[in-house]
Amino acid sequence: MDQQQSPRPVRPGAESTVCSHCGEVAEGTQPTWTCSVENHTRHYFCEACARANLRAIESRLDSAWW
């Protein structure tokens, strides 16, 4: 029997993530960053922006209110 070749796995860190608040760029998805879904769109926030706006994030305020 022939074995089917699986598609090549995507390399971790092949894409960059940009903070929606300050514009910081990071390789891949960072474990300390926060992801928020606003109006059906994902927004990523770096650790510094997430910490600075923690209360607004927990209150579910859109980032436009920060």
C-alpha cells in the first residue's frame, strides 16, 4: 500500500503578529500576548498593552475605548 504524504507542517514563527494597540511586531503568536475578538475580527495585544489595559479588557470594552 502506498502511504499518502501529509502536507508539510507549517514552521512555528513563520508568521509575525502585530499588536493592535502599539504596533509591536513579534515572530509568531506569543504566549504572553492577549487575543480579543471585536466585531468578528481578532486583535492581538502585546504584554505591555494588555497589562496597561487589563481592566478594560476584563470589562469587555472594545480597544477603541482605551
